[in-house]
Amino acid sequence: MGRVGPVSAGESSGSVVRRILLGSQLRRLRESRGITREAAGYSIRASESKISRMELGRVSFKARDVEDLLTLYGVADVAEREALLGLAREANVAGWWHSYGNALPGWFQTYVGLEGAASLIRIYEVQFVHGLLQTEAYAHAVVARGMRGAPAADIERRVALRLERQKVLVSERAPVFHAVLDEAALRRPYGERDVMRAQLRHLIDMSEQSNITLQVMPFSYGGHAGESGSFTMLRFPESDLSDIVYLEQLTSALYLDKAEEVAQYEKAMGCLRKDSPGPEESRDLLRGLLQLT
């Protein structure tokens, strides 16, 4: 993935979704024929783990490998083969974020692509304001705190990537974005007083965009459904792609797509939305915090 320059949200992120779509279709074809990953790997001169990575959409696809797998799986229909081969070609298109490759972990590149392709993004955040809603100064303070000792150029590059990601919220294909921010994320200071004040004002402004719903879970509510920590839920316009729950860790990330696991986070998000004050009351909470900062 390595294209630089202005591209649309679809162009910049669709390759990740297409890889996942193609991988899932190849997996279904393999399983429907009762073929093991080991046998599939042997047919394309690769390992079982390579087949696993392909089916999870974590690697690029060679047209020859896809052709050989389709033959092994008994896909002889010309139209069906061409549709899947076309998906393979599109899946190898580079994304804009790869030009920032040395500024972010490899596992996060997948998330950036999925985020840009989503039609609905729902998040719960407790540590700090979500990256898509950060001001440049606040983002700089967050990144600098997390990359202590890193060269200034590396910090600036990570901040630039974060600002580039934010364009998805104002693009022609902007997703519906629903954020629940714990009050802790708003009270924990990053940067000087003026940085926090500007961040709170920015949240108020962003919350008034038609595609953005922002709620604050106040301390006064007590314990709530977000007890397991921050999470992100992504939904895509492609009907073949299931919702994905993204859980970021210190050195890696988890992507959950099993229906029973996604359902648990769906339930938690529903409770957070129901139990938090509505958008207008949440704006009042933000204005109150602004007066206190």
C-alpha cells in the first residue's frame, strides 16, 4: 500500500475491505469443498499459514494464486472467476496511509483502511478524546506522551497521519460517526490549559455536524457498560462484510467479527448510548467543563 496524493475515501481504503471480502469468499469456497488449508497451500506452493493470512485478508493476492485456488475449489464459471480475479486486482491497490508506513505499526495500517471504508463508526473512549476528534495541538500532546524519547520528526509524522485520517468525517462518503466519551477522557489534561480549552470547543463544534453524534458518559452515572475499556465498532456498506470490533492494545490489536462476540459489544454500545445524556445535554456538559478548564 503506497500511494501519495489526494484520493477519495473509497480509493484510499477500499483495498483493505476488498482483501477481506476476497479472503472470506475463498474461505467459504474451500470449506464448501471440504479442502484443508494445508491442501490449499500445497496447490499454490505455499504454507497453511499463508492460506490463513489470505483468508483473513492480511496479505496481498497474486492473480496466479487466486486462479489456482479457484481451479482447486471447482470454480469453472468464467463470470464468477473474473469477478473474484477483479476483486484480487482491486485488493492490491495502494492506500494513502502506506506513505506513513514508518510512522505507525503495521497492525494499525489495517485499521486505517477499515476506518476509511466504514459507513458507520461507533466508539467508546475512556483514556483520551478519540483520534478523529482531536485538534492538532491536542493530538501532538497525546502522541508526544505516548512516544516519549522519540525524534520530533517521528512525532510530527504520527500527528500528520492522525489529521489526514480526520478527513474521512468531512468527505463525500463520510460515515455516520457515533462517539461516547467517558468524562475521564475530557478531564485528563493533555497539553497546556489553552490546548484543552480548544479541544473542548472543537468537540462542541464537531458534535453539531449532521453525521456526528457525540455523547458524554458522566462520572455521576457511576458504573456502566463500558467497564472493559475503549472499543470501536465498524460497519461497512458491503453486505458480505460483517461488523468488526477493533480493540487496540499496547503492541497489537484485535479484530473481532464472530457474531456472538460482536453482539456483546453491540449490547454494550446500546447501553452506553441509552445511559449517557443525549447530544444536546452532552454539549451542555462540554460547555460546563470548558468553564471549569
